[in-house]
Amino acid sequence: MTPRIKICGINTPAAMEAAIAARIDYAGLVFFARSPRHVDAAGARKLAAISGDSIRRTGLFVDAGDDAIAEGVSAGGLSAIQLHGDETPERAAALRSRFGIAVWKALPIAGPDDIARARDYTGAVDMLLFDAKTPVGQLPGGMGLRFDWALVHGYDGGVPWGLAGGLSPANVGEAMAEARPALVDVSSGVESAPGVKDAAAIAAFARAVRTR
């Protein structure tokens, strides 16, 4: 089964238009000021107006408060909240109840113990994202790092899961064959510079996923 495709870090009209042209399933808006892909509420509204119903939008938050999440959900017309910090299963479940939309949880992976932790979120979230663990003090994602995809091969924790971390048009086919995710999520792998999406790379990524 062909996985759904998410391009994370969409922060300009041109990037959103490229994602729409490539028939991407999800456009990820990053509500995290430290990221080079950050968008504020005004930027999110503009991107939502451009995309309308042609693409679903997710919002990435890192240990954000309810008010900040509410602003992002409203501005971006989000279909999912993606938690990328230290949020607990209880926090994830509370947000899902409050906002009434899907909640995704990104989990940093370096070894088998990290995979075991994923089961704590069963029943609390709608999607897990297995991402590469980044060095302490660095951004929690979008750094082009990858983990051993064999760690998640065959994972079945009762929650759909996606694969992130170090994906690109060149390796997403290998990743799909190795891990068999329900979704593939790319950010820096389709950029010409940090935070600058490349339309040709977005199109190439979509082709690589769909022609596998």
C-alpha cells in the first residue's frame, strides 16, 4: 500500500503551491520559533487561504501551551496537531479531547527502548511519527538525520505510524521497503537550504513514493 506523503516545514506560498502541484497529502506548518521553517499565525492564515481544501494541514508544536496551539489550529485550519516535544500520553489525549482533531506524536528513535516507549501512546494519539533522535540541545527534527529503519519494521502498536528523519527522493523507496510505514514525512530532504523548499525536489519525492 502506498503511504501518504507529508511535506513538513511549508512556510511560503511557493512551497505550498509546489506541494499542491505534487498532490501531497499533508502540508506541515511549524509553529516553533527556533526552527528556520517557523510560521506565525499570519503566515499560517495566508498558507491556509492558498491551499483551501486541496491539502490537509498539520501543525508542529514543541511543548506548547493550549493558547498557542489554539491560535495555530485556528490560523492554519489544521486537521492534525503534531506534538514534537516531551508531551506525555496524558497531554496528547487531553489535546485531542479539547480540540476535536487528530493528534500525532513524534518520537525520537535511536534504539529498541525508544520503540518500546511508543506503546504508551496507544489510545492517546491518532498517529505516531518515528523520527531520528537529534543531539541534546539541537532542534528536535528537520536536521536530515536518520535512524536504523529496521527498528520499526513490522511495528504494530495499534496506532498508524509514519516515518521521518533523513528521508529524501533518493532513499524514500528504500525506507518504504524496509519499514513499511503508513506515511512518509520529509523536510530538509526536499530543501535547497535550511527552510527553503525546492519544488523540483518535492515533485521528485512524490514520484519516488508513488512509483515504488
